[in-house]
Amino acid sequence: MRITILLLLTPLLFWAQKKQAVYKKLATHTCDCVSKKKDVTDVNLGICIFEAIDLLSNKERKSIDVNPDDKMTSIQNIAESVGIEMAVICPDVFIKIAENKADANFSDEDELDLFYVGTFESMTAKEFNTIVLLDEQNQKQEFVWLFSFDGDNLFIKNKIVKGDKLEIHYRQQDFFDPKLNQYRIYNEIVSIKLL
């Protein structure tokens, strides 16, 4: 009985081992390809996996269920197994991808992290609604209201009056000023809070 079970399981074990070897081969080719790229990104990783699949024999493709006519579905099915092998063979690739994503997120957060605290002075309607705040040294700072933002209802419902202290989060935008015939940096309001 035990011998029969062993004989039935042996082909499955060889098949699983062969499948694992193909994943390892794919991972090795992918690691080599990515290491030659200037930037390590998700896109480059995907391109390298496609190239590695093209290097497999038909028999190897069949062993891991890769359909040459539908590579996208095939990649979705094998990506996890290839990724696990790559984590062992070339962990630096994943570290570089994570660093690139962290840098991109950090720069996005930096862009939105500009804020200004001051006293509300006035709101004028020229090319755009412009909100003027005064800082502690009575220096004026202008902010443009282009789109809806968190706290815009405070102005719509006239809840803010001259002398109120505000915190404005903004981003800097470059727009063409036809009066000056040049580009000018405007502070576009992202959110506003009454202090």
C-alpha cells in the first residue's frame, strides 16, 4: 500500500521540482535583465519577465502554464512564484523598486506640504479669487482659489471675517500672466482651516 502511494506521488514530486526549476530559471534571467537597466521600476521588471519568458523552451513554458498568445494572463499566474525566487536570487532589485516608490511618494508629499499661517486681510476677484493674508510682520501673502478645496465653505458661507487667523495649505503652480507677458508662480489653495 505504501509503495503504491509512493509510486503515485513520485511523478508529482518530479513535476513540482521541474516547475520550481523553471521558476528559478525565469527569476535568474529576470534578475540579469533588470540589473542591466538604468532604472529599476515595475515597468522594467515586467519587460524583463516578458523577455525571460521568451527565452524558455516550449516544454518549460508548458510546465508552468504559460500561453504565448496570452502573456499578460500568464504573467499574472506566475508572478508570485517568480517574485519569491527573485527575492532569494536578487533581493537588491526589490530594495531599489521600494526606494524608487518611497522617493516618488516623498516628493508628492513635499509638494502638498506647503502651508502658511496668517491673519485674513481680504479677498479680491481679479483673474481668480485671491485671498490675502498678513503674517506677524504685516507682510502680505496672496493665495489663489481655482478649485474647490477643504474649507472653501468657510468663504462661501461668509464665516471668515477680516482679522481671523487661518492656516492655508497650498501648492505652487506656474501660470502665464498676460499682463506681465511671462509665467508667474501662484500659490493655489489646497485646504484652509480657521484657527
